[in-house]
Amino acid sequence: MFAPSELLWAVIGLILTIGCTWIEAFVFGLPISEWLQGEGGGIEAISLGVSFQVGAVLFTGCMGGKNAAALSQIAYIALGVLLFEFFGLEIFAHGAGIEYVQEPSFGYLLGFVPAGWLCGLLAFRSKRSLERIGFAALCGLVPVHLCGMAYLIVGYLFRWLPAPPGLGTAIMSYSIVQIPGQVMVSCAIALIAFGLRKLLFY
């Protein structure tokens, strides 16, 4: 059985994952060199090339624990398939429904379940610290990409994924290019989760 707090965090995690699918992650650049030269310059928003979706998964793990994070992602994947099949609603980034299993990114969505579980396990394994939560968040990225790349490899070998653009290009697009931005999002999530857990005394 799940504790009430785990169920609450599972619902929060589900809502955050759906909402963060379309929220792009940015960092803000300060024009320090222009300021030093006495020139005016505004603060510039620089895209990290990723959304906050993975951050929502890791945040749920850092705040709600392994069961809440895993449950929220199982619900997310199930809703993505069922809501489209019965009501025509899309909650995945590139579509929805049972046909989504043929999307190259579907393996990464499957990876959200072990990612949230592992992150939650590590985040609550010992006394709360920024280092522990940061380590948990970064470790949570590993299952996302392992599951995603394994899905791509098997999908291309057994030809249920579309042939273009090719396995190497797909791994580059869905993993290699995404990792730097996701690492930065994970670090930000760790800081937020640590501050909230300290504020909430747990």
C-alpha cells in the first residue's frame, strides 16, 4: 500500500510531468563584458534545448520518494495512451495513443519509471543533504537514457521504428544532445528540492 503522502506526491508528479512537457528550460546570461566596457546590455535568455519534463520526474523523486515518482510516471504513460484512445487528448510531446510505441522517444518515456524510482530511492537513503539530492537527481538521468537507447536499438533491429533518420542520428538527437541541458536542469531541481525539504523539515 502507498502512504497518503506518496499518493499526494504521485498526483503532483503526474501534473508536473504533463505541464512541464511543453515548458522549455532556459538559463539567463548576463552581458558582463558589455557592462565592463560601459555599454548597455540586457539580460539574455538562452535555451538549454530541453524541456522541464525530466526535471519534473526527478523533482517528484527528490520530494516524494521512489514509490511516488514511479507511480506518477506509470500513470503518465497510461494516461498518454488511454486519453488519446478514448477522448482524443494528446499529452505526449509528439502525439499519443497506442501508436506512440513507434515513436523513437517512447523508450525515454518508459525510462521515466525507473528514473523516478532510482532518484527517490537515493534521495531518501540517508540524511538530507544537497550533495545527496544532487547525486540522486543526476543518477536519475541514467535510466532515462539507458532505456531510451535500448528501445532505439531494439526498435531499429526489429524494424518497428521508422528507418529514418538512422540509429546513430536518433541516439545523437535523443540522448547525446539532450544530456548537457538535462544535467543543468537536474542541478537546478536538486537545489529547489533541497530548499523545499529543508523548509518542510523532511
